Amino acid sequence: MPSFCFFNCTTDKVLKIKKKSGEKNRFFEKSGGYSIIPPEKWQVAEVPGYKYKALVGQKENDAVPSIGFAVEMFKGRLKEFVDLIIKKIKNVLGETFLLLQRDSFVTSKNIKGERIIINITLGQRLRQCYYFFPGKKNKIIQIVCTVPASSGNLYDEMFYNSMKTLEIK
């Protein structure tokens, strides 16, 4: 059974984003096998307990908008993985889970994935946009974009545009 990440980032350890010639602020996660261009003015952060670094925005109403990453092993189709994630989150959170949207997603490099947008309660009400992409050798890259639910869909386009830049190595 795949695992999922609620990811709500709170950390003080912020790192610089490396720049590649001809490209602005691309973040490379070598151990995860992916790279992405974060939203403007966002920073890379190490998060205790997580294998991969996160991207964090500016603090808003006692919450830090964040993008977290996980790489999962899964033998099966991406759709099956997403179905299992939705079921698992719903089982854990019950009535505090609300699936707002589910659709397909394609990056500018033509990597086909899926996206779900949910509202959950974990101490506070959160809005999360999950992006799922097939990796190599039965890996699935799971990206969790988290903001306070009170922000509504204000960050959705920013997340969408950043996810379009995903590249898998």
C-alpha cells in the first residue's frame, strides 16, 4: 500500500537554489531524480524527518506555503496509485477530507501525470494540491503543495506553473 504525505512545512533551515546556465532558479534533487523551477521568491528547505528537500514560500497567517516531495515504489498504473492514496487519506481523516478536484496533468516535457486537490484538517484547515508522476523502475513521484484552506485557490495557478517545469532524470 502506498504511503502519502500531508506535508505542512515548518523549518528554519533554508538553502540556496542552484542556477543552471540559461535557466532561472531550477531546483535539482539528485537523490530523487527530478528537478523543478520553484515559484518566484520561494526557497529550498531541509525538513526534519523527510528524505527530500522542500520548497517554501513566505509565511502567511501562521502557516508556510510549501511544496513537499516523496518518491514511492509501486507496481501498477498511476491511476491505481492515486485511487489508493485518495482511499487512504479518506480512511485516515474521515469527514475532515474533501476531494475538490481530480484531473490529468502534463508537464512542458510531456510527462503525463495526475493531480488531485483536497481540503483536510490537521490542526488547521489546509488545501493541498497533489501531483503524481510515473518515474523509472516502478517509482512514483508524489508532490504535495500545501497552503491554508483560507487561501482558497489563490496558489493553484502558481503550483500549476511550477509543476509544468518538472523534469525527471
